Amino acid sequence: MAESSKDYFVTTVTEDHDITCWGCGLRLLLPSYAPVFKCGWCGAITNQNVNKPENKWLWGRRLRDRCFVIVLFVFILFVICGGVWAVYPIVFSISYMLGIVNSILTVILAATTVSTFCLSAFRCAGTPPTVLWGSYPDVGKGDLENYTFCHYCSKPKSPRAHHCRSCGTCVLDMDHHCPFIGNCVGASNHRHFIAFLFTAVSSTIYVSIMSTYAALHIWPPVNFTSIRHWNGFNSHIATQAFKEIILAFANSAVQLSARGLILVYLFISSVSLQIGLSVLLWQQLSYIYEGKTYLGHLSSQGSGGDHIEEKDCQNILRFFGCSYSISRYFPSLRNSHKKHTK
Ligand SMILES: [Zn+2]
Ligand SMILES: [Zn+2]
Ligand SMILES: [Zn+2]
């Protein structure tokens, strides 16, 4: 009985499943067919199920990204120039000092928004480190631990990298591909992207406040003809009053000048953008607080969340590169950091 099982084992090994590891080039003998296996020497993972994919529609995705970036850049310039044209004459006519303060604020917000946008859009998102691969003497034991092979780039992909099909390259610590900046958000530009969201939210808040302030000074008088004659309160009167208010505002809005219309447009667009960008910023900060990226969050959901990261303010400080300087002044933060790295 023991001999027959030994025969069975030997036959299986010698018959088939003689496979070469892509990482170190060594030939491996597997006891049975395994579509995914890890090399015992270099640690590289080979997936035999993956066919060499075609990078279809890469030019289409790139064209879409370029268009989005141009549209967003033109919109930012329009808000800056339109805002200056519509708000400044009104603000300077009210108070010269107020005009100077607003000029300084506008220059600071415009410069930071445009520079952080350019940094996140045009900076490389994160290049994975170059490693030696392919031949046994050069690749040491465990050199390619958990590396996989990217069939799009035809080179090793580190466990921290993802391949982006829109950028056509592997990106280190990829968070997501953002079509509005036409770039991936990864290890090299994640901080710039967060800074862009923060400055964009601050700028939209400023634009909405200033456009409201300026519009109130040039809004034509609103005439409520019959409301003042109504006595008492019931649902019919409330409906009538509501209709009258809407009608009165619509009538006065018709008399608005071009400057007034631009102010209304600036207010509506800045408030809508403010809501969208605030939600995105909050979502990004909560992922950083949890110590993961958006893609990491999706994969932890898919795998049932077996890899649980520590939720800690230290994650946010570490992300912005100031964990050491802050922990010097707050010993409690240093203790919590030690606890997590243990
Ligand atoms: Zn290997
Ligand atoms: Zn790749
Ligand atoms: Zn990308």
C-alpha cells in the first residue's frame, strides 16, 4: 500500500508541470497543475491564466484625458478672470481697502490652485523601482517577493504597484485614475492632489461668498406688489406668497447686467463644485486616516477585509511627511506610533 502511493507520487512529478519561473528563470516541478504559483527561490508569483492582453483604446482614453484637462484648465482661468472682472469694480467702489485685501486673497488662492493642479496633472504619478529579473545568478533569494508580471508593460510589477490602463503604465501606490487631471494619483503626486482639492474647495468657498456679496450690491430692486396686502396665514396664501417671491426675483433677474449674470453663474458653479470637491476631499482623507488607498479599500472589500489597517491620525501626519516633527511635541502620538509599528 505504501509502495503504491510512492509510485503514484513519483509518476505525477515526472510526467508533467515542468514550469519556468519568470522572475529567476529557474525550472520548477509542481506536484499538480497550479494556475497560480509562487517561486520558492525568488518569491515571484506566476499566473498562467493571464493571456497577453491588448492595450485597446489607449489613444482614446488619452484623448479623453487631454480634453478633460484642457476644459478644467480653461474653466479655472474663466473663474479667475471672470471673477476679477465681475467682482473687483464693485468691491473697489465700496472700499479701497477691501479691494486690496481681496486682490491679495485672489492672487494667493489662484496661484496655489493653479500650481497644485499642474503638479498633480503633469507630474509622474509614481514609478515603481527597477529590479533585476529573469536570470538565476542575478536574482537573489526573496528578491522578487510577491512580485507579479505585468503583461502590459512586460516587466515585473511590485506588490505596491497597479497597472493603469488609461496611462498605459504601472503606478506605485496607485490610488485611482482621475480623468479631470488626466493622470493617475499615486505615490509621487498624491499629496499634490490632496493640496489641489483643499485649495480648490477654499477657492470655491471664497468665490461663492464674493459673488453673493457683489451681486447683492447690484441686484435690481425686487417688487412685491400684493404680499403686503395679505392678512392672516393659510396654505393658499403661503403658496401665493411663494409664487410671488419667485416671480419678483425672476422679474428683477431679467434686468441684470452682464456683470450680474456672470456673478449668478459664478455662484451656482462654485457652490456645485464646492459640494462635489468637499465630498471627494473627505473621502480621500478618510482613506488616508485608515492607512490605505482607494484601490486598497476596494481590494480589502473584495477579499473580505482580512488585512485590517490601523485607523490613526498618525496615518494622516505620516502621509504629509510630518509625523516626526509633530510627535516630538506630543509624546502621546509617539507612543501610539510605537504601538502600531511593533
Ligand atoms: Zn523564481
Ligand atoms: Zn504595467
Ligand atoms: Zn492612470
